Amino acid sequence: MRVELARTIAAVALVLVLGGAPGCSGGMPGGKLYPIRGEVVSITAARNEIVMQHEPIAGFMQGMTMPFPVAKRDLLEGIEPGDRVEGVLLVEGARYALVSLAEIAKGTPVAAESDS
């Protein structure tokens, strides 16, 4: 799986060099790619957003639970709360988005509390 992640990072870097990130004017000069791994807490497909409890991101931030925008909605296909995932986070200044995301282990989501 690590080889697959390394290939994904290389492919995303090539896209950025040759044509910029989709939906970003003029590419993302100064953008940086970070491998990310964690557990999906929730997904809001209508906003292209995933909440993830992620491990520390080396050279960027400590581990925490936070929302991440997803560059393309199809990255969310087959991903469910509770799944362990890994991917690539693209960061430019204060803007960031997941540009790659893959399930590495099916999980069991925490049962939601009922209002009864």
C-alpha cells in the first residue's frame, strides 16, 4: 500500500507541475503535498467534506479530528464512517484539500446516540 501511496503522490505532483490542481486558478504554486492517514468520523457528500480523526501529519500538524474538503466527490465513493483511510493532502497557505483518498481497512462506525 505504501508503494501505491508514493505513486499517488508522484502523480499528483506531476499534475500540479504540468497543469495545476483542478478548480484552482493557475495551479497552486507553493502548494505542498502531505501523506495523511486516519479514521473516517463522518462524510458530508453534499459539501465534498470528510471529517477524519487523523494521525500526526509529519512536518505539518499534530493528530486531531477535523473536517477536510475533498477535491473530487468521487474520492468519497466506497468510503464510510469507521473506515481507516490514507491519502494525500494538498496545502497552499490557509487552503487545503484531500486530492487522493483510499480505504485501507473497513471499520465499524461508532453507533450514533438515539434521541429517545
